[in-house]
Amino acid sequence: MDKLAITWFGHSTFLLKTPGGKRVLLDPWLTGNPACPESLKKTPKVDLILASHGHSDHIDDLLTVARDTGAPVVAIWEICDWLGRKGIQNVSPMNKGGSQEILGLKVTMTDARHSSSYFTDGALVYMGEPAGYVIKLEDGMSIYYAGDTCLFYDMKLIGELYKPEIAFLPIGDRFTMDPVQAAKACEFLGVKMAVPMHWGTFPLLTGTPEQLKALVKGVQVLELKPGETSE
């Protein structure tokens, strides 16, 4: 099998190429994402799409990517219902605490502490509760994508139950965790690597990877530039 490859599109959008060759897109925000390089604003080749919650800076391109690729969308029930009303039929809804096997991956939905709504058809629509994901890859490695969240103590349970090696954690502050909380999250989760996200996109997001690096011990902080891929 190949190594896991991680491409950051900026903000909280990632494309994972799994050891088994599947291309998994997390929280697709491309065209309006000021951090996303122009070369990446078009729909990528995708086998699976995961959406953590309904805010525009996470799903503004969800409909487009789902239509263009036909890839199944994993999300909480309300987002999948909304997609169905927009004509997207290839959805695989779930809820917190549940797991599903899809394309050779095991996807578990976890809690997240945030909000979730989307402005559509002239109104603000409830999009279910925010969530995170643990993804067990084909080679047995587990990774944790936190979505937008504050620190919560049950991250310790996520670490004990699923033993993720890599955590994708928001660090920008104001709307999510800051680096201090993200460092504690690394401790709770017991991960070997942290991938900072939801930082630097706007001036309000003041947390930085350098701050996180100064606060963690024994954890590699993978600082990517938008458009960069790391294995």
C-alpha cells in the first residue's frame, strides 16, 4: 500500500489519498476560499466526500463537487436530507457514535462543539449538529478530523476508543479552539501528529502553528501551505 498523502486546500479543506488509493475530500470549500490556490478551485477527482457541519466556509462547494463527481457524501442526517432536496441522491447519512464501512474505510462520527446552519433559498437553515470523524484507513491507521470545535473532555474518550495517530485540529481561535486548547486536545487524544487547520484565512483567526509547536511535546505539528501535499 502507499503512504497516506494529505493535501491542504486552505482553511479546513483537505484531500486525502489513502493507502488504498481512495481520494477523500473533507469539508469542500474551494471557489470562495481566499486561502485556496487558483489551481485548486476546480472540482478535484474524488471518491468520497465528508462534511463536518453546515457552515458556508466548510460546505459552500459541497453541492457542486457532489454533482460533478458523483462521489458519495457522508454527513449528519440533516445535511444529507438537504442534499437530497437539492437532487443529490448518493448520500450516506449517519449520526454521532455511529460507524459505517464505505469504500474500504471505516468512518465513525464523533461529537464536536460548535453550531451548524446554512443560508440557502433566502433563509438560514438548520443543518443538524456539528460533528467530527475518525477514519480508519486500509492499513489500519486511524486519523481524527475534529471539524470546528472547542476543546471538550470527551476527546480523551476518542483517543482511548479509536487511538488516532493523526489529528486535524482547528487552532484559529475566535470561532474554534486556540493553540492552547489544541495542545491539550493532542494530550487527550494521544496522537503522534497534529495538522493545524482553520487558521490564517481571515485576520480574526489569530492562532498559528508556531504557537502550537511551542506548546506540545512529542507531537509533530505538520504545518502545510495551501496547495501543499505531504506524505
